[in-house]
Amino acid sequence: DITTHPANKTVVIGYDTTLECEGRNSPNITWYKDNTLISSTSPLTLQSVEMADQTSYYCRLTWPQGSLTSDKVRVTVLDILVHPMSGIAVDGGATSASCSAALDPAVTFRWYKDNVLLDPSSGDDWFTITP
């Protein structure tokens, strides 16, 4: 049996991500990217992801009596195009910040002030960027 199936991941370009796959009775685990064998170690760590890593992955678990294949999962790579910048506002004045990303489907950004999520229901702005 497969006890831990891999899960879809979204990762920012340049960062690492890990896909996990486990089975009962210590199976041999191999990893495939677009149906091509890429690794015989588990978990699978993708280091410094690039846009070329955005595709489907699955693991195959093999025991002496047979093998099982996990469902395919997708690694989505987020390429941040514009990083938010600090703004300066005069007391009572306004400032703005923007952020965009190349991602399909669209991504929703959450904005924080002093590490506290700005709540859209309180009148703070909530942004959805579309391609």
C-alpha cells in the first residue's frame, strides 16, 4: 500500500520544494517527471526550482511481489515579476505597493502590515492579479 501520496506543490522560482511518497514494508521508491525516471531516492527534493520544473511528477513503489504507482501531482512554479517596495507616506497621506506574478491560473496575493494579515472585510484592499 501507498501510505503517503505526493501532493501538488506551488513554489517560488529559485526556492526548494519536496515531494513525499511512502509505502508499507520499505518499498524501493523511484520518481518520474513527465514519465521520465529522475530519481531513486525519497523524498524527492527539487532544488532552486526553475520554470522547467513546472510539470507533473509521480512515484513508483516496488516490492518483491509487485509495484504501485501514485497519482500524478503538479509542481507549479511562481515567478515573481515585481516585488513589493516600501513606501513612505506623510502623516495622513497615502502610499501604495504593487506585486505581480506570472502564473496561470491567476494567483491571489495577501497583504500584511507589521506581520499581520490585512483583512479585506475591514476595508483593507485585497488584490487578485490575473495574467
